[in-house]
Amino acid sequence: MTDPTRRNRLDEEESPYLRQHADNPVNWQPWDEQALEAAKERDVPIFLSIGYSACHWCHVMEEESFADEAVAEVLNENFVPIKVDREERPDVDSIYMTVCQLVRGQGGWPLSAWLTPEGKPFFIGTYFPREGKRGQPGFLDLCERISDSWESEEDREEMQHRAQQWTDAATDRLEETPDSAGVDADGAAEPPSSDVLEAAADAVLRSADRQYGGFGTGQKFPQPSRLRVLARTYDRTGREEYREVLAETLDAMAAGGLADHVGGGFHRYCVDRDWTVPHFEKMLYDNAEIPRAFLAGYQLTGEDRYAETVADTLAFVDRELTHDEGGFFSTLDAQSEDPETGEREEGAFYVWTPEEVHDVIADETDASLFCARYDITESGNFEGQNQPNRIARVSELASQFDLAESEVLKRLDSARKRLFEAREERPRPDRDEKILAGWNGLMISTYAEAALVLGEDEYAETAVDALEFVRDRLWDDESQRLSRRYKDVSEPRSEARETQSHGGDVKVDGYLEDYAFLARGALDCYQATGDIDHLAFALELARVIETEFWDADRGTLYFTPESGESLVTRPQELGDQSTPSSTGVAVETLLALDEFAASEFGDIAATVLKTHANKLEANALEHATLCLAADRLAAGALEVTVAADELPTEWREAFASRYLPDRLFALRPPTEAGLETWLETLGLADAPPIWAGREARDGEPTLYVCRDRTCSPPTHDVDEALEWLGENTADVGSAEPTADESGSPF
């Protein structure tokens, strides 16, 4: 075959991260059959570099090593260098990141791995400087030593032996399932009880930082799955400490540097314990999952500030991460051009000095108010400049500046708007315009849930637009299969690469997270709108989960499809990482869809939980989403069947304003004739129990509420249904808190 490794082939790729490396002197290859076969034919190791477009240290390693001619010469002659976008290929990333964590005790990006031509890793790490320093080997020297060892028969044999050991260890961690999982004293398999949820919540409490909020005493990550665990366990037990830690963490995230106080949305994480300085990249998945936690906080407490945070975040997503036709882009880079130096600097778009604030805000009082409120000082909190942090109470500012609190709030809002307008003139961070099915599913769910909880119809419209965008571009109706990534190449690229228009580029077979997250998003769109087409799509996706990802013999769901590419191991994704566990979301979604389908969805979900019961019981915290799924199975769905042409606003408000984590809105046509049409759309011969016999009574919208196969009488009165549930019918949080009466320090 013609050797493809004699040139850099990344200019043929549409991933913005890969294209960032298309001009490197390194002859980068994409992860494909050509590159893998070339390694075997040349009998040289693979150097695998995994990262993503918003990764700061990926950029650093490129500038130091991959743009260097001497490094490129060594890589090109002695290796097949392969570059992978972890966001496009999470399966590849999962395997080699697992090896890195097993071998090094930690991982991160860029991930650097040296593999045999068969793809088995024998040396691994993360960022390497070009030259060795502080005990860390230099990348150039490391490549030369690995190449020399590969040429030695004795050394190569040892490297291949190590590669097999590491591959076996990764297989044990990622692929294997226990032989006797979930077996009780009588030898019968049982899924875990709701006790695992409380065990997870107790572990969250033990990790909680009660001084600064969040978890741990180092870098602070948002951990939305842990917040969901706290919310649901508080709902189940009434133990106040769960709610307190939830509120403390929500307040810390909303007040500190994780939040963009000028433009809305959240950064990736904070590098310090007190949430002051963020890592400035903005990821779609964070800005999907964090608002869901704030929606739960709003329902549990009635605090308007949580709803306002959701609204600000969704406004950012709508403005910055939304395709004109409806899908959601992936990331904003941490770096942008510093107007003063012309160099790309982390955080340059977001940080301020007092002088800059005063230059933008002509009114001296308004500028001083903003600086006092958001900790904008001469000394700075980030390299001599300031990432805004909300540190001062409104009451304190009112006293300090001799103003009414309402006047303080008015002036601060005006100042923020002027700073936002000024910031829009700065050089912008690059945007990774990949549209990923799974990440879009997360965002779709959040918009749909926000529509229900906050009563904003435009949120439901946004959710539906995005769902239809992804369905149109990434779902093949004929093959009934989903692709992972769409990239619009009909416009100039945001990363400043021009291309001739040839429509959209679709790549990579969908993974479990794509099907599971998108199925949940489609189900949530049905709940928010009552449109049967969204439910039908959710069921189609769920059937593929059963066909492609369910292994009945092992009793588990795998991350990669059965018909997909064969890698050195086939991973599962049981634990929560930067996104929720795809297995956990799949199980929760299958349990919900089981209410509508003549299928085995519920049995599959229960079996997965049985299989992994020991893992959940041994380490509930690591498997937060699966613990939530176990609780859902144990508690059963709260079925809210509405026989009406649309969900009455009063009913939506009554249910959505309360924290009912297993709530399942199941709108159906008011008549049996209308239901027959729906059943035809779903391909069902008979009405599922959630709809069967539950038509409208007396020509009026009728409500049926059921829990664990026990149902309320049909009613036209939502308060009657809530009384049946034993709920307090008083409006949660109906009293509007003032700036300082809400319990928040901010």
C-alpha cells in the first residue's frame, strides 16, 4: 500500500482540534485503518496524542514539541504519530486514559501514549516538556530512547510483554463483569436497593468542603451528579445536611470564578479551593448539567436566585453555543488574543483591571460598585488582573455607598451590561463547532426541563429545534442508526481555516452516551410539549441501545456498539466523569421508556443494576448516576398521566414547581380514537398501562397520578392529585426573598 504516513493528513479532517495540528511538521495521522495498518507494515510503534480543542496544555505541547522540526523528524521516522480528538473518539480515550490512571495514578490531557503496532500501550503519560526539567523527562529524549529500545530485540520483547500486561489490566477494569453480582443469600439475583443512594449521599457529605462549598480541598469541579444525589436523598430522607451542602455548593459555584458574571455560563473548573480562578474553557456539557442542579435547588428551596442562574446560563448557551438552525456547539477555548500583546493568553477575554472597568463605566459610583461587588482590585486575583468573583453583599454595598438596596442592584445591572458590551469588542476565544449527539442530548434535556420548571415556552422551542437538528443530521432513518459528530463546513471555520462549501460532515458511529443522552432528551421534549413524535424517537433510540449495546450474556451495557470498530478492549462506562455515566443515564431512560413500550427495557435496566450491584455498594460515590437509577427502580416512576390536548398551565406549575425527581409527564389524547392514532405512530397494538383506560372524563382535561402501580382517582383538580401524593399544596418559595433574606451570603 502507499504509505499514508509520509504527510500530515489532518487537513482532511473536520475536527477543529485535529485541524489545529494540520500545519505541524509532524506527519499526523487520524485514527483510522490506514494509519494502523501503516504501523504494522513499517513495524514501528504508534505515538498516540489525545486532546481537545479547548485544552490549554495541549496547546502548550504543540507549541513546544509538535511545531518543532527536530521533534517532528524523530516522530516521523521512528513512529506513526496519530492525533485523536477525545470528544470525537471517547472510546479510544477511555481505553488509554484508563491505562494511564492505572499506571500513573492519575490522568489528564494531553494524553501521550506509545503503542505497539497492534495498539497495545507500553509507555504512557500526559504532558511532557520538550526538554527535561524538574525530574520530568523531555519529550524529544523520550522519543529517541523509546525508538532505540524498539530496535533492540531484548528490549522490544520486554515492551511487548508490558503492553500485554497493561492491556489485560485495562480489559479487567473496563470490560469484565462479575460472575456473581447482585446475588442475595438465597442465590437469587437482586438489584441494589435505595440504600446505595443514601450511601452515595453520605460519601458526598464526607467529601464536602463546608468552608468554601464544593468537594475536596484542592481544585474545585462542579460535580453535578453529586448534587443530584444530594437533592434526591434529601427528598427521600428529609435530612437537612444534604440540602445544606447542596445549597452551599450551588451558592459557591454561582458566586465564585466558575461563573462568568459578565456574560453568563460556567467555566470548566476552578484551580483553587475557594472557587476564585477558573480554568477558562467553557464546555457544552457543563453548561447543560450544572443548570439541571440549579433547577433542582430552585424546586427544593424556592430561591429565585437559582432560577436566575439557570436563565443566565441558557442565555449564554443561546448566544454563544447555538447553531443558527438549532444544534449546540461543543466548546469555547480558554485562550484568546490579548489585545495588549497580540499573544494568545488564557482568560484574556474574561479578566479585568480596575482601570479597564472605570474606562468602560463613566459613572464613578457605578464603576466602584462593580469593583467592590466583584473583587476587582489593583493586586488582582489572576496574573495581575481579575476574574470577577461576587464577594460583597448588597446590604454591605448599600451601607458603604449610602444607597438603597434596589438602587445598588439597578446600578450593578447597568454596569454589567456596559462591561458585557465592551467585552464583545475583544478578540474572542475560538469555538469548537463540532455538534455531538450525546452532548446535544444533555443540553436538550436541560432546556426541556427548564421549560417545565420555569414555564418558559421558548425553552421548549429551543429543545425541540436542537432535537430536530440532530435528528436530521445524525440519525439515519433507514438504517436506524445514529452518528456521533456533525460539523458544518458550509461556512468559514471559526478557527480561521477557509474551505470550499460542501455541506456538513458526519463522522463516527454513535456510542452509548449518544443514544442514551439523546433518548433522554427526546423523552424530555415529549414531556415538555406532549408531541408524540419525540417519544417515538426516544423509543427508536432505546431499541438500538438494546440491539447494539446490551450484552445479555454478561448482563451489561457496553460503551461501543456491537457492530463498531474492534479495539484492544471494549469499554463500559459505569462511573461518572465530566459527563454523567452513560450506563446510568441509559438505565434511568430505559426505566422511564418501559412505561410506554411493549419491550424488555425494564428488565434490561434491572439486570444491569443487578450485574453491578457490588460495585455500587462498594463505591457508591464513583457511581452516582447508577445509584440514582437504582433508586428510581426501587421507588418506581411517579406517573402523571394527562388526558388532554395539552398540559394545563396550572397543572404544570403545580407539579414542576415541586421537586419530584421521578416525575414522568405522560400526556395522551383525550379520546380513545385519538390514542389509536398515537399507538399507530409508536407501532403498538395495545395502549401501554400508563395510558390505557385513562381518557378524559366529562369532556374536560383529566389527571391520573400513579406511583408503584397504585393510582389516584381520575380528577380535574390538581390539588386533589397532590393531596393523594401526600404533598403540601402550598406554593414552594412563594415569598420572594430579598437580596439578603434568601439565606445566601450574596
